[in-house]
Amino acid sequence: MRTRIHVAIFIALSILILFVQHPVMGRQKAFDFALTDIHGEEFQLSDHLGKVVLINFFATYCGSCRQEMLELKSVWQRFSSDRFVAVSVSVDMYQDTENVLLDFAKEYEMNWTVVQDIVGISSQYSVGAIPTLVLVDPEGYVAYTHVGVTGESTLSQEIQGLQTTTSTPRQRTDMIDFWRNYGMLFLVGVCTAAIISALFLAIRHEKNRKPKTLYASENLCNSRIRPLEA
């Protein structure tokens, strides 16, 4: 009976391990945000499900960020806007005013979305240095993160890979979100039920066991072991 209990516990733990190691469950959902860009247009990340989104955290005073803009310009020109979106997020809320960003975007021919981080997006993406680039796959999950100047060839290769390996209907994304939210509860319930069932069977088995009956020998007093005499 102990073997059955061990098997049940092993199966339960195996299910939990597989759940934790599942590639979908281990991915990080990209933080959704909505901001107005420097041209007065609304941008919301979740509106671009189905596309690869490149988020570039920068500041106009940063020399490396200026160098990165040249790489981003090449990336932007290479990919079609119906499958690729880029947004540059300034993390300097004091120096990078709207006018400063307009001039900066014009200087570096930034024809993609440019916004100012007034809601703390950088902290949600754990940005500790700039430039930082985050690639979000078509299903809305963080696929790659780069800190420092990242070349056009690296970014293009990753974007192309995400576009060719991921198809992203909203229905599939909704199903993934459902299992992320409720899958653990379901599997924990299954594992708990398996363990409780094994314990119940073990208790029931112990109750149904017949005690061994010891029969006294009729010749007990005639055996080699004699009772003590008074």
C-alpha cells in the first residue's frame, strides 16, 4: 500500500514540475501601457497584438542612445509596419520635453512612435541603464531584452524569427492567459485529490486488515516452558 501512496505523490509532483517548466507558463507578459506620443496620437501596447513590438528606452542626453537610433532607423526601414511596431520611450521626464523630443526625432528621422515615460514604464520593465531594448512577441510576451547599443543585424534576426515562428490570433492569446490564471489552481486541485485518494485508500486498507489470530496450544502446560510454581 505504501507503494501506491508513493506512486500517487510522485505523479502529483511530476504534474507540478511539468507545469512550472512549461514554456508558455515560464514567459513574462509584457506590461501594457497607454501614452500619447509627441504628435498627439494615442499608443497602447495591447492594440498591437499580432505584431512584433520593439520598445526602446532612451534619453536625448545619452550618447549611446543616439548611436542606437541609427540602428533602429535601419530596422524600421527593413520591416513592414503591418507586422512590426517600434516605440521609443524617453525616461528623462524633466529634460526631454515635447519640443525637445520633436527636434530629436526630426534630427534622427525617427518616423516611429516616440513617447515620454510619465507613468513609470521603465520600472515595469526593470530598466537600469539606457539604451535598453525590449522585443515583445506577437502574443504579447517579452521575447528579448538588450542593454546597451544593439546592432541592426541582431535585432533584425530576432524580429524575423519572431514573425516566422509565432502566429497570434487573439483567441489563442486569450486561451494562454486563461491557463496562466487558472491552470495552476486546476493542477493543484488534481494533485491534492490524488494524494487524498491515496491516503484514503491506505486508511481503508488498514481498517479492513484482519488481525492475526494466535491459537494457544492445548499442551501449553506440557511445553518446555513451565509455569512458575508457587
